[in-house]
Amino acid sequence: MSDARLPTLDATERAAARRALAALYDALDARIAAERPHCALSGHCCDFPNAGHRLYATELEADIVAEAREIPEPEREGWCPFYRARRCELRDLRPTGCRVYYCDPTYTEAMATIGAWAHDALQRLHEETGLRYRYADFPTLLAAARER
């Protein structure tokens, strides 16, 4: 692992990285809300392996989760460890991939546009904070964080 990981930042730098990510999440959530995608609260969208998707996030997103929450073992292999009983237990800290993805077919085009915007914004955030940009499978990043 790189020495540019969040845990190696001093307290001021960690706080700045958290604030920057929270601001990005707020902007992202506002963009998504403006599109008004339908959510049936079925839990199907969050079942990424069953939907044929992989949930990616940045190392920064995973590290902030690891600082804030104890990371449980996943209920099933490949699932996010916070996807429990078909519900997300990480709503406020969920990564951009979770925030952007909805199974609403009327949102597909907007989802692609918003997803690309969010990915670019994450890369800029890493450049601005000087953190290494690592984009990987979120459950894998969380498992690594759990073992640290």
C-alpha cells in the first residue's frame, strides 16, 4: 500500500479530505435528486453481484468508512459488508457508485452522465488533496481496511 493513504494524513489533512468528500457527496446527491429516479426500496439495486455489477469506490471512500464504522463480515461473498438483510446500513457514508446507481430504466441516461461527472470529481478531489487515486472493488477495499 502507498504511504499516501488516509490514515497517514495528519488530523487537519484527514478532516479536509472528509469535508471535501462530504461536499462532493452533497453535490452528487443534489444532481441525482434533480433527476428524481424512482426507488422501490426493494434492495435489488444494492445486490450488485446479482445485478451483474461490481461496486467500485476509491480508497479514500473506503478509508473514511473504516475510520467511522467497524466493518462487518459480508453476509455473502462479493456483497458489500454493509448490505445486510437486503438493506444498506451505510446510507450516509455510501460511496459514489451506490449513490449513482438506481435500477430505474428512465434514469439510465442521466445515470451515465452523473456517474461520469462523479468519477471526474473524485479524481480531482484526489489530485487536490494529494492522495493516491485508487479505484477498486469496494468490498475488497473494505476487507483490506478491516485487516489493518
